Amino acid sequence: MPEFVYTSDANPVLPVFYQAVISNSKETIYVSGNIGCDKNFKLVGDVKAQTRAALENIAVILKAAGSGLEHIVKANIYLTNMPRDFAPMQRYNYLNISFRRPAYTHSQWDKGKMPARTCIGVASLPMGADFEIECTAEIPK
């Protein structure tokens, strides 16, 4: 049976889903979509701020499950305004920047070892967010 992840250190989720689910094999974690909001469900600002907040929340969830950002193998990103927000999100997204900048890195990833990623333009996101991300990560043994 899969294991469901909940940590009070991360932003709460709606009662209809979990922060993440760990596979039966205990090798993979599937993190639910995260938008850039605080624990009171208030959006934190522009797409750069929302990107950072969502990724920081995912880092907390992954840590609670025994994983981390450096173990992400696939990420799906959703933007409500691709022409306006793709470049700013891209500049601030950990998939491209933070693992190369020791001052902001969450891991020891080497340059070029980035996860697979998809970025999709959508009509809208919960609470009027500009950015949402979900991911799949390995759980190291």
C-alpha cells in the first residue's frame, strides 16, 4: 500500500489530496502540485516569488519523506501567462539556476544533471496563482 506524506512544516493542502504519496516500493515520491502561497493560502507576489515559495514548500515535503530537491527526476510546471512569466520563472527556477549557485543551492547536483521537465500554459490555477509545480523524485536508500 502506498504511504501518504503529510508534514506540518509545509503548507497545508486541501482535504481532498495529500502533500505527496510514496510508492509501494518506497523508492519514488510523487509530490502534489504546489502554488506560491504562504501557510494561510495567500499568494506571495509575482511569478518569481511564487516559484521560490512553491519550491521551498516542495523541499520541505521531500525532506519529510527522506528525499530532497536533488533527487527530483521529473517536474511539471504550469503557467497562466506563458509569454509574460516563462522567462522570469526560468531565471529563478531551481531546475536551471540554484544548483549551479552555491549561495542558493539546496543540493550537490552537478551542472548538467537536471531533471526532465515540462512547462505547460494553462487558462487558470487555484487561487489565481501564476505558477504551479508538481514533481516525481527518488528516495535514496
